[in-house]
Amino acid sequence: MQAFEGVFDLLEGLHPAAQALLGGLFTWGITALGAALGIWFKSSRRVLDLMLGFAAGVMVAASFFSLLLPAIDLVEGGGVPLGLLQPLIGFLSGSLFMLGMDKVLPHLHPGLKESEAEGYRTGLSSAWLMMLAMTLHNVPEGLAVGVSFGSGADLKVSLLLTFAIGLQNFPEGFAVSGPMRGAGYSRSFSFGMGQLSALVEPLAAVLGAYFAMTFSAVLPFSLAFAAGAMMYVVVEEVIPESHYFGNADEATLSTLAGFALMMFLDTALG
């Protein structure tokens, strides 16, 4: 808790865009850490599915406690255009946005065959397709960090959201670099691809912060948009991937544990 308070004091006087940039760099750094460990330590599919399940629980909790609830609180105070329709439209818009990206962006989830790649068909190798799959996950996460800092909400809420996203980014880096290393790619290439997908997060965070600050009248929409985008990734990608290889029960329990941890932290730090 003292470390959390120290980070709070350090960031408190910074511009929201700078806070968002640092938050995005933190989440990228955790992805890089996961990618670094993935090239040195072999992990069973069961362990990877447990990690993905935990990440799913963290993302669901972060979407609800740090994005949707603040959006609803903003409109309940009155004076907000469209009232409760703003977070509703924002949530659905974020989900549909990610659905469109999922249909267009070529990507391959780790552990699947190259013939099972999704999105627009290209001649890209499986390594690049796996990296693009994680990039698809990381865009809404970066936006969520930026919108939270740019919203002017309690800084502790933004820090908790950033911590949550960083926490669940660890298995994402591991999920790319580990299988790539196991497939025979070099350590340097496997690490580079594992962390490359998260480089979009600092950029998305800064864009999200500026959008939230510039269009404050639709701030509930922005917060809910980020929540909807993250929830789409969880339901469409992360949970199914954690169940695909026969570890559904363990992954489900891990998802519940991730949610419970973030619920506790939100209460303890909130």
C-alpha cells in the first residue's frame, strides 16, 4: 500500500496526458517482462490457461469498477446529455468497434494452427499473426488507461485500473514469446514479438486522455466505450482461448480469483 501511495504522490502534479503516457509505458513494461520470462522458462498449456483465466477476471473487474461505475455515477448527477443512454451507447459502441477490428485485422491466437487465423487473409507468418492478436487486445486497454486519467476521476481509481491492466498483460507477453520460442524462433525474435504488441498501449493511452479532456460532455460515453471494448476482448478472445485446450474448470476458477482480487483491491484502495 505504501508503494501505491508513493506512486500516487509522484503522479499527482502531472498533466493527465503525461499520467496516461506513464501508465501506458507501465503496462507495456509488464508485457515485456512476461515476454522476457517466456523465452527462458517453459510453461505447460495448463499454466498458461490459468494465467489467461486470471487475466480475464482482472479485465472484467477493471471494466466494471474503474470504467462503467464511474460512467454511471457521472450521469446520475444530472446535467449530462442523453443521461443514462450515454454509458449504454458507449458500452455497445466499444463492443461493436472491437467486433469490427476482429473481423478485419489479421491475427492468430497462440497455440492455434495457422489455418485458424482470423480476420483478413494475408501471407503473414504465424509469428506476426500472433503478435497482431495481442495488439488487438492491447488497443482497448491503452484507451481505458488514457480515458481514466483524462476523465479527472480519482487518481487512485486510474492507478488501480492501470495496475490491473498491467497485471493481466503479463500472461499476454508470455503467451506470445513462449510458444514462439518453443516453435524454434530465436530468443531475441521471440522476445521482440512478445513485447511489440503492447507498444500500442502508450499511444492509445495518450489519445484516450486527450479525447476525454477535449470532449468532456461525452465523458460517460468514453468511459463506457473503453469498458465495452475490454469486455468484448474478454468474452470473444481471452476466456475461449483459456478453455480451448481442455482446462476449462481450472481457467474458470482462475477467472473468479482474478475478479475477486481486483474487487478486494478496489475496496481496499478506493
